[in-house]
Amino acid sequence: MPNNASPRHVHVRTHATRRAAPCAAGTPAASGTAKSPSAGSTPAPESNASSSSAGDVPAGSLPTTLPGPGLLLIKILETRGLVMPNGTAVAPGGSTGKDEQQMPFAIIEMDKMEVLAKAIEGNPNNGVANWQSRANFDISRPCEAVMSIYMPGPNRTDVPLGVCRIRPTFTDQKLEEHWLPLTTMDGKVEPLGEVKVQFVFRLAKNKHLAVEDFELLKVIGKGSFGKVMQVRKKDTGRTYAMKIIKKAHIVERDEVSHTLAERNVLTKLQHPFIVPLKYSFQSAEKLYLVLAFVNGGELFHHLQQEGKFSEDRAKFYTAELLCALECLHSFNIIYRDLKPENILLDYSGHICLCDFGLCKLNMKEGNKTNTFCGTPEYLAPEVLIGQGYTKTVDWWTLGILLYEMLSGLPPFYDENTNVMYKKILQDELRFGDDMSSNAVDLLKKLLNRDGAARLGANGAQEIKSHPFFAEVDWRKLMGRKYAPPFRPNVASATDTSNFDEEFTSEAPTDSLSEGSQLSEAVQQQFQGFTYQATEAIAGSIAAGSMMGAGMGRADVSGSYAPQRQAGGMRNPR
């Protein structure tokens, strides 16, 4: 066991009385449990196209490769036959056809980018609504677009009507037009109405991106590595999170391998509960990672506000995280730093796992690694003992996280780190009276100090099969077809109120780096950093989403959290 040591890659957190903890500056109190959709719209093509018959759906699976990165333009033309969940026909726009409070709207989501589209006029006599709403998406890999149709409701309780999925062929300049039938949010085929859409893919000019291609909007995080900024891509208007890393700083701290690991992990993955990397590029002084932007706040922030979660809510987050970790393990990657700070909530309340700097790659079954890293409260016994560990450390951390969500604190927490290490190795687990027997049993098996006997040692399916998850339809979960139990309180998809005002009040500038120029030998370490995905990820899991949002201009949502400094203090609760 480490003695009075605080290694560089151990993140220290502190806890105070949880209910006394204030909200972060500039962050509104989160509230609401119902889904409510997103924001914005931008121009799409005006062109003639051959129309398919009603009910036709773009056939076939997604292509495995793209001819190159480009822009997908989607236009909603009209809807007809929309039906409320109680079977009542929708009269778009009310008796006049122009009442905005009775006008349907849609969220178009693609690769964690979201756009709000609104109908502009309805015909109450035949139920047809005219939309003429347009959206565009930066495309760097094949993925489907998911369109969810809603009717406005009171107090952020907008009523979901149905969903359809668009699978483009990604053929350059091929304009397609279809009537698509809506299905229920959980995929059941029922007569819920139809939506008429056009879409076309346009190849981008073959050019390397640079920071000048983005408008810097706000600082949303800082660390020893540099800054994280909210940015807008100038040619498409899409909003992203840009992590700007100073090469000299990571060279000085011997962090090059961890930085490259983060980039390499993200290029391998396409998963509904993992942050997608859109682009990466570099200058002589800096590295740039461009990721989907999410603004629902850290899971830690929400846990801090509420003290603990209900078992159903904790189960929902644990199930989605389990799927994310299973994906990482399938690529022989150990995450090693699961904690509430590295989990963000997206617009609708689904989780997004981020910050992959401590991942260990090339960890095949049975392989062990010895690096002492992670967060003290979450360190597995085998990490403390220093005898090597395998993928099963991630199942230990999943158990610690579940316990913290259910009780408010990790099971072995102590303000004295070395005392906490002893507790992790020796103390008996204690459970509150409000924990169900299934939750207690799962926690005992995930927090087995023998990694080889720990639940999940033979794969994630062991955990999925536990009675705690008996009611979970994993296919439905992966399709993001469960309504999240909680929706973050954000005004729009570009709202930064869930980020610390200390950062967002700062002027967004990409400052010049000071210091001597890096040698050619050092620059060689960053060779191949530039990334613009143009093909599907082998074995990856793509899933559509039905994501909520507030009202506003064309916006996106995804997932990203600024990396915390090693040894940085966790906000008290």
C-alpha cells in the first residue's frame, strides 16, 4: 500500500456535508424529469428530387466508409396524420393553424449534434403541417440521424409523438426525398403519422482544419494542460468543445503518452454513451481536440445538489455506464478513472463518459498493468497492493460509483487518504436500510476484493445478468429508447450555465505559447495526431438518440468535460 504518497495520476477529492454544498456559480438549480427537446435550425438544400411513396423508408444499413468528410443537409417538408399518445389526432396550430403553442416541433440528432426544427403552419382540417425547416451536420463518419417529433407541453413536459431514423447513403450530391412513418419512442410500429424529408450529402473540400476555422465562444475549463473552449465551426455553425493542449507543458510533465492515449481511444470508439471525437489537429505549439459539446453538467454536480439518487435513477446511469465500459473492454482498453466528475449528462439526461487520459490500451484478456493511478476513493485493492491489475478494476470503480449514488459517499471514504486506503483493503461494506436486496448483492459482488472472483471477471454479461438489472432491455437501452429519469435544467444547447463562471467570464483567446521552440525530435512524438474520421469504426456500436432540449437557435449537444489536474481538489459536498 502506498505510504504518504500522492502519485501524479491520482486525483484527490474532498467531501464535506453534502446538503450544505452550494451550486456552482452561474449554474441554475437542475430540475424536471420529463423530456423536452433542443435548439435551432440552419439552411438545407432547395432542389428537386424524386419523391417516394408514403411509408417508404431509406433501405439498407449504413455504408461502412465515407468518400470523405462533408456536410449532410436535412430538410423537413411536412407532416401528416400525427397522433397524440391517447389516440387523439393532432390539429397542428390549433383552430387557426398558426398557434405556436399547438405546433409540433422536432429534434434532429446525429452523432450527438442536435438541431431543433419547428412547423410553421398547420391545416386543422386535414392534420397536415408545413415545416420547411432545415438543418446541417458536419459528417466525419457514417451514422444515422434520429428525428423525434413532439408537441409542446406545460412546464417542460413536452409530449413525444414518435420517432424516425434516417440512414443516408452518403453519396455526394445525391438528393433523396421520402415519406417516413413514425414509430413509438421505444421502437414499436404504430400508425402515429408520417414526416416528409429531403436530405443530401456534400463532400467537403479536402483541407486540413486549423484553429482559425473555429470561432472561440467561451472558456469552459482550464488546467495545467491549457484550456477547454466552447467553439463554433465557421462554415457550418455547429458548436463543439475544443480542448487546447500546450505541447511544452505535457512534454515537461511526461504526459505525452497519456495525451496521445486519449486521442487514440476516441478515434476507436463510436458509442451512444461515450464522447465522440470530431476532429484533432495541431500547430507547432499546441494540440487541439474537437469534441461534441454537452452542457447538462457533471454527474458530480447533480449528486452534490441532491445528496443521493433514487435506486431507479442510479440503476439507469449504472446501466448506461456498464455499456460504455463494455465497449472499451471490447477494444482492450481499461478506463481506470471512473468517477462522477468524468460523467456528463447530455441534453436529455443520458450519460456521456469523457476524459480518457488515464486509459490503458492493448490490455488483452489476462494482461496486467501496474501503474498506480485513479482517484483515491475509487482505487481497487489490487491497485493499492501493487501486484498488477486487469480490466476488472473498472468493475470495482463501477461498484464504488453505484454505492456513492445510492448513499451519497463512497463506501470507504475518509478525509485521511492513508486511512481510506486501509479501509479499502480491510473494512467491511455497510449498507443503508433503504438499499434493496438486489442492490446490496450486486455491490457485494462488484466490490469483491479478489479481482479474479469479482462479478464481471468473465465479461460484462455477468453483470448485465444480475437481478438488479432484471427489468433492463439492453437493446432498448443501447438505442437510447428509455426516457431518462432526470433532465438537466438548461436553456439551450449552447447554454454554458453549468460551467464555472470563473471560466466562462474569461475572454476566449488562443494565446501565444511562451518559451523555447520544441525540437524536431520532440515534434516527432506528435506525428499522426491529426484526425478527421472518414470511415466506420470496426466493431463499434452506433445508436440513435431521442434527446431533449430547450428552445433557441441551431445548436448541438454531445459530451465533454474539462480534464482535471492530477492532485486537484474535488469540490466538497
